[in-house]
Amino acid sequence: MSITKLIQVENLTKQYENEEVVTKILHGLTFDIEKGEFVSIMGPSGSGKSTLMHILGFLDKLSTGVFSFEGRDVSQLNDDELADMRSKKIGFVFQAFNLLNRASALENVMLPMLYTDATKKERTNRAKELLTQVGLEHRMEHSPSQLSGGEKQRVAIARALVNNPQVIFADEPTGNLDSKSGLQVMKILQDLNEEGNTIILVTHEKYTAEHAKRILKIRDGLIVDDSLVTQRQLAGLNGELTK
């Protein structure tokens, strides 16, 4: 039997302890995310959405509760196992792009494959295929300084896809982009989801969140709403809304 529930979270809490000061961030979250969903985690600054993303992306550990990924209890994994899961199962797209300035677009996309068994030819071919998929076949040898913000984010998306992850986390992916470039990025994410990829979008903007199919609203470390998007924003190829 295949597991359709990719992520299962039950009564998850997170707190940080600094000497005698305890700061509680997440207060008992419970939800599931199915394979192939496009979910937005939406909330204002300080709501706990980034902390939640870091836990779901194996960058941080929960304090109490249960977090299962593909039926596996993540809280039982050690740091090496978490790093292995992160490299094989997760693709990240960040607001700040996080590209290497001295490397070409092609080299940036190939980077996560350095830790795999793939040959250089396989890495190169895979990176070229993904850059073509995001419309950058003519920019492969350009460095980040020669690319626009929207192009940098598309390189970051190609890099996130290179190891065939189970989940793509997009953390405020349009935050540094103009509206047209932002919509082009959302179009790519929507297309990837239609192809079966699971996308988790983290944002503070309702408008951006409505490009997903479901929104988890977080406030003060609690889920205050979990509902399907009824009037979804659909992005077009040229940076326009088609609906």
C-alpha cells in the first residue's frame, strides 16, 4: 500500500531554551500533507511559520509531539540521518536565492549532485534539462551577477529539483522580485505541482498564498485556519494572472 500522507504532524511543539529563559514558538500543531499537494503556510512575521518549515525540512528538531515523513518518525533520527533525508528528500527555494556568485547557473544547479553517485556527465545533463524546463537554456553559462532577480530564482528552483525531492519548500520565493517576475516564478511552481510535485510555500502575503490549493494559517504559534483555496490565483507564462 502506498503512503499518500507524506507528512503527518501531531501535537508538535517547539521551544528554545537559553539559560533559564524558555521561548515557546509552536504550541501543539496537528495536520497532514498528502503527496502532490500545494500548500501555503501563511502567517505574519513572528507567527512561527519559518520555524515550522525548518522542522518539516529537517533543518531543526521539534521539542515534543510527532512528525512523520513517509511514515517514518523523524524525531527518532540523528543529525546524520536528518542531513541524509534533507539532501535526498527536500528541495529548498529561498527569498535570497542563495546562489554561489562565482559559479555559473549550470554549476549552481549541479551543486547538490556533488554528494551523489552521479557522474559529471549525468550531473551536467540533469542541470541542463532543468534549466531548460524553467526557461533558462540561453543563460546556463551566466553568473548570478549577470541574471535578473527572476532568473536567479528560476535557477534556484532548478537547483531545488535536481535530486528529485519529495517536497519543494519555497520560503517567500517572490519576496525580492517585481510582480511580473514573481508571477513567472509562481507559474513554474504551479506547473511543477500539476506534474505531481509536492510544494509547500511559506509566505506572509494572502495574495501569494492563494496561488496554492490549500492554506494553513498560523498565528502566535497556532494553526488558526486550514482550508482549501476557493478562488485560486493562476499565474501565466508571461507574468500575468490568467484567473
